[in-house]
Amino acid sequence: MKQTAYLLDPETTIFRAVELPAGISFKPIYDLIGCRLIEVVRFDERHSLFADEEGLHDSLTAFTIFEGYPQPLAGKLVLVGGDGSEPYYSAPDQP
């Protein structure tokens, strides 16, 4: 069984659906983002964002800002269902 997540690439501004394998592994998210350390950000009551914890640096060319979060998020973002306290689940069809 696979789960749906949404990947935002700030360089291309494309937000697309991706499939993640069911389970509790975060490796597929690390692979999608292309980082070594992820940060979980509560997006709302039903969704969480995964971002590159080490993504902010001087040569940054694109980033994402959303209301209610105190700093920009750098690099690719993955939106999943869940509040980050348990394994993720499929996000609804509309992010």
C-alpha cells in the first residue's frame, strides 16, 4: 500500500503528488528532499511539512514562507497528512 504526499520544489514552483511507501520509515522523505536532516513543521491540524533542517545558507536562491512560521523554509518541502507525532498518512487530494 502506498500513501500520497505532495512535493513542493521552490526552484520550479511546482507542487506535485508523489507516492510514499506505507510504513514508518522517513527514508523516502529524506530521498525526496535530498537532505541529511529533516525538520517537521506543523502546517495545520491535519498536515505536517517536512523540510531540510540545514537548508538555509548564504547561497540560497529559493525558499518558501508561510504565515504563522517564524522563518523561511529552504529547499524542497513534503506535505503529508498527520500532525508529525505519528507516522504520516496520505494527504487529501487537495493540498
